[in-house]
Amino acid sequence: MKAILYFLTRGKRIQRPKINATIVGEFVERGNTNERVDWPELRKAVRACREQDATLIINHLGRLDMCVSFLQQLCGVKFLCCDRPFNDTHLPEVLAAAYERSRRISDALRESTAKRKSRGDTFGFDASDLRGTRVFKRGARKGASNSAALRMKRARDAYRTIVPRVREWRASGVTWDECVDRLNAEGCKTTVGKPINRPTLIRILQRTR
């Protein structure tokens, strides 16, 4: 089998693949492949493959399998990609057509969105229209209830060792200020890392009932 090597690289170092074929040509495309739209070395390699009935060997395709200008050059040419399993000569043509159509749809949507924004159209759902309605109030009550339940669960998890002791102290006649002094002396902190004070301690016990 005759083969022509085609390399895509940004630097000077080239890693040649080990293949069981007769190498009849070699082409190197240098530079940033992500910003390239023209492929002069690829055109030369494809022309040489057609003239010599050779297979094009691409060292690294990467994300160029989504580049229309690159795939169009491979249409009708036998090729192999070292980092891709496919080698169908019709596949690049199909992929190029699909990506080109996707690009046109994306451009049309972007242009339509820009026109609507210039006219002052709004996008999405405006929740301000529901303020004051029964649906909004019911949702607000449900959200507040869920938020309170979540705060109580977090308080129980964070203060599960403190609450039983404070309840025992209070049952034995210890004042709130004395409970606070004992907890701070032991180095106990709130969930945000601050010292415990009397209002905070009362609120903790209320949320962990």
C-alpha cells in the first residue's frame, strides 16, 4: 500500500506513526489549526494521493473532525487517522454537510435573537406578572416552609452535641448567660465560626425542637 503522510503540528517536533506501507510523500501543516480556514499543505497532499492512488495518513485529527473547511478537502480520498477509528471516504462529506447546516441554523438563530433584542422584546418567563396572585403566594409559602425545614435540619446536624447539654443545664436552673459562658469556654462556635451569644443559643434551641 502506498501512503502519503500529512502532519498537523504547532511546533518543530513531528511524531511519525509506524505503518506498514510505502511512504511516497510527506506534507506538514504548521501553525494554530484552531484558527485556520485555509489548508494549502492538505490540498497538496490530497492532489498527490489522487495522482498516485495513495492513502492519506493523518497523524492527529483532534477537533478538526468538526471543521467544515478541513473535512471538505478529504471528500473522495482514501485516508486513515491515527487518532480516529473511521476511514470511510464518504464520511467527511456527510460530516461537512451536517456541520455546515448546523452552523447556518446557529447563525440564523443568533441573527433572529439580535433583531428581537433591538425591538425591545423580552425572553423567558417574567415572574413579576404573578406577584400578588394566588399562585405566587402559594409558591412563596411553600418556599418559606421548605427553607425553614432546611434550616432546622442544618441546625440539628450542626448542634446535635450542644443542644442536649443546654437543655439539661436549663432544666437544672442554669441561666442563659451561664450556658453561653460555658459553651464559649469550651470553644464552641456557630456554623459560621462566630462565638455563641444568648440570642443565637435561644434560636438554636427553637430550631431543634
